[in-house]
Amino acid sequence: MPQIQHIIDFLERIAPPALQEDYDNSGLLVGEPHTEIQKVLVSLDVTEEVVEEARANGAGLIVSHHPIVFRPLRSLTGRNQVERTVMAALRAGIGLYAIHTNLDNVAHGVNAMMCRKLGLEGMQVLRPATETLAKVVTFVPQGHSEVVRNAMFAAGGGQIGHYDECSFNLDGEGTFRAGEGARPFVGQLQERHHEGETRIEMVVERWNVRKVISAMKAAHPYEEVAHDVVMLDNAHPTAGSGGIGTFAEPIAWSDFVERVKSAFDAPVVRHTNPPKKAIQTVALCGGTGSFLLSDAIRAGADVFLSSDFKYHEFFDTEGRITIADIGHAEAESGISQWLVDQLADFKLGFPNFAVLLSEVRTNPIHVS
Ligand SMILES: [Zn+2]
């Protein structure tokens, strides 16, 4: 039977926790990592009703997009719905795991799901993440470069966008002198040794640097492994906020509105002046996206599709873009099913393991 930690490891390969925003609280919020579980329930939000649904179905873990605990809890007395939900989960022995802004911030996550629903192609990240990349450099005796390179790739090094196994390799000559107590791989004690070496360098996501370095050291024949870690200022090609994509054929505003309503099951679209020409390029962001409005304008999008715009923010288009606001739960409505689909791959390793999609309507907002 899988443990909660196995599911966490799987989900964190999809959305590294290091990509969550500073204000967020993604991760395991309730429960012990080594608890064995047979079923997982997936939901956009966690409420008391969702916990009850998990209990009734024998699910030991709820995976939600939104974290139920967002601000620190100072007590657990059941005085509000957050405390009551956490207490209900504790009483029922159900773990709570949130995969929130880290899933917003991977290119294959929430925004890709929204692009697919709308039929947008060629999605790019709207505001690429910075301070996420490093370069790892090491120097390996030439006969050993392949095994070290392979170990670094296997640990996650050398990935750039849709490419992996990216590295640069330059042959040169290294020198060293082994001192008292050393057990050199080649050369004699107290004598300067010259060795033909390959300089291997590759891009590594910062959260993988330690893993790549320990794999590199384990595969490297030298006792002391010379290596550099350099922080890069480059933007991440496949991580960041929001997305932008294009329709194969431009579509009229009225068709766009209908498509949005049916794709997201949205009862209403609140919007600014419709664009004067047919819509080709759409920027979007699941959840609260107003912080990306200027990025969407700069990127030349015809429409910015998101949610949670405040009255005054609708003035900020300057006539250069159309805001389309479909509501928070509607924008993210496909994410639970998407997570269920991803977890199907996890299930393959555990024949009796089940993943359930919550049937509880958690959206507190109704439109009359
Ligand atoms: Zn959200």
C-alpha cells in the first residue's frame, strides 16, 4: 500500500514546491507522511463536506488545489470553518495536501489546462520565473565523463524547456598535487599531476542542485571533486505566472464568450469593451490574475481571461486589451479532473489504489 509520502513525491515531481509563491502554504498541511492509504480524494477546495465525503469513501488523503490553512492557526477550537475542517480531518485520520501556486507556476499546470479547454495553441508562460536556475560545472578525467554526465542528467540536470540532456563539454588539462592523507585516484603523493579532463557544465533548477551534486560526486572517481555552482539570472523557459496562446483561426467576440462559458461552465463573463477585431491571442491566468494585466498587454494579447478583478482594476486596460473575468472556481474548474488524470500514472504502481474526484460543489459564490 502506498504511503502519503509516495503521493507527495509524485506530485512534487509535477509541481516542485520551490515554485510556490512566498505567501502560499502548499504541501502537506495535516497528516503524517508515513501513513498508508488506499484512496485519494481530489477537490478544488477543502470544506467540512469534502472531509466527510473522503471519510465516507475511505479516502486517507485529500489533495486540493487551494490550501485550507492559509494563515497561521493559533488555536483549534472549531470557531470558524477552517478550524472545523482541520479538526474534522484530524478526527477522521485524513491527510490534507495542497498543490497550489506551485501548480499555477509550472507551464504544464493550471494555465495549460485552461489553454487546452479553450483550444489555444502554442502556450508560452506569460511572466517567466526568475531566480530559479543555476549552472553546475565540474571537471572529470576524460574516460569518466560519460558516466558522470549521465548521473547528473538522471538527477534532473540539463533540462531546458522541452529539451533534456543539455550539457556543454570542453576537454582540457587539470592539475593537482595530493598531500598527506590523500588517496588520489591517479598520480603520486606530493607530486604535481597533470590529467586530461573534461569540463562538464549544465543548467540545473535550483531545487535540484543538491541532488545533482550528490549524484555527480557519487559517480565521480576523484576523492575531492572540484565543482562550481553559479546562480543564473536567466528566466525559466517553462515556469512562471500565467499563459498566452493563440487560436489557429481568429474567432469573433460572441463566439469567444460562448466558448468560454461552455469550456469553464461559467454562467457569466464580466468584461470590458470587446476587442474591435477578431480574437487571435489570449492571455490567461487561473485564479486571481489582475497582477498580470500589464504583462498581458505587453505580450499583445487581444483578451486577458482570469478572475477576481476588482472594479477599479477594470479601468486599467487603457483600451489596449479586453479583460474577461469568469470567476475563480470556474477558471480553475478543470484542475481537479486534471490531477485525477495525473494520479492515474501513480496508480499503475499500486493495483488496489484508487483516486476519486470530489462531487461536492465548494464554490461559495452563486449567480442568480
Ligand atoms: Zn485558485
